[in-house]
Amino acid sequence: MSEMILPKIGLGTWVLKPYEARYSTIQAIKLGYRFVDTAQAYRNEVGVGEGLKEVFETGIAKREEVIVATKIYPLNVRPKAAVRSTYKSLKRLQLDYVDIMYIHYPAFVLGYSHKKTLGALGELVDEGKIRHIGVSNFTPNQIIDALDVIDKPIYANQIEHHPYLKQQSVLKFHKDKNIIQVSYSPLGRAKVLKDPVINEIAEKNKVSAAQVCLAWVINKGAYPIPKATSLDHLKDNFAALDLQLSDEDIKKIDAIDKHERYVHPPVVSPKEWKKKK
């Protein structure tokens, strides 16, 4: 398995329509993004693929310079369906391989199996169709169970993470297990952007509230993937890389007394989530 260094910020494409995903992919890579995230469930892999094709063909970036991640749809988690859907994703993305293939949810009720499903992805790693196996929305206990029965490492776990859902214990677990934490909804579905503490810090640093949230996530050692459909938002999000929050700023954000989970779909979400909003 090849080494891979993940950029500190990526482009998320959740809820983007195919034409929006195409535009955002092209513009993001032009700006310097080198990490693009999509999923079978988003129904925009075709748009992302068209954007990638354009940037590769025009020389804006080389294929090996851009990390592309997608996810197995919960209804495709049975081993054979996972393999078939991976090939379909590759076709839609117009790629020979993806850098990270995630299991979108630990959907045991729909046929997911740590050993069989992740084992099938492991075979795709051996075939060169997937560089790294990832999981998404998995709890630490589920990852421990998975690592006990598979012979390939888990590269990343993609979870909801923002100042209202701080994930301290999960972050520590990932670091201990050498698993990268990719943070989706790093702006808390825009609700965190209205927080007075976030805005006070943004004013002091003369930056946007979004940049404060993203810089906080990065400070925690996680990798945010904010979505954006406008050039201004793409630029603003990317500029978070230049923001160094002070220890005092970090402590103020850490002290925000809120716990809100905004993503918790029925059926496929881990049962543990029900204990905490």
C-alpha cells in the first residue's frame, strides 16, 4: 500500500448537484485544493469526475497530485455489491482508482460485515482499484472490532466534527490508532457560524467565522472538508490554512457549552449516537 499524505483541508461535495460539483471541483483545484470528497449517495460522482477530467487534461494538476475519496452507499454494503458499486464509482469519476474508499455508514442491518465487506475492499486494494480503505460514521468500538478481523489498515474515519460536536475522545482514539480523522460538516451546517464566541474570535483576527471553525478543526489534528459552491467561499475556506489561532482562542472555543449532532439518519446511524443528541 502506497504512502499518502492528506492535505490539511479538502473539498466536500455533499448535496451539490452534478453541475455544481463539477464547477467546485475545477475551481477548488485551481485554487490549490488537492483533496476532493464525494459519495455514491451524493449522486454527483459524474460531476466530480467531469471536473477532475478537465483539470487533468488541461494540466492544472496531475492525477497523482489529487486525492479523491468516495463512499459505498449503505444499500451497497454487502461484499459483492460493494465491489460492483466501486467499479461503477470509478466509471462515473472517470478514474482508474480512488485514493480512499469509505464505507459510508456501519449499516449492519443492510448487510454490512466488518470481515466480509472490508475484506472485499481489501481485495480491491490488492487489485489497485483502491489505495486506502476508510470508514465513515464508525464508533471507536466498531473500528476496534473491524481491526480485529481484517488484514488491511483503516486509513481514515470520516465523522461529523465542529465546535458544537467536539469529539475529544474520538480524536484521541484516532490518534492512538494512527487513523486520520476527516471532519465533515466542520461549520456545523452553518449554525456554528452564528455563535458569538466564534464571531468574537473572527473579528479579533480579521477573518471569517468559517475560517475560525476550520482552523480550530485543523488545530485539533483533523482534516476538514467544507463544501462550497461559490468561488468566494472556496477561497475563504482555503484561507483557513493561513490562520493560526492563539491558545486563548482555542480555549474559548473548547469552552463553548453546546453539544449538537446535526447528522443522524435513521436505520444506519450507530446506536451509541442516540445517547448524545
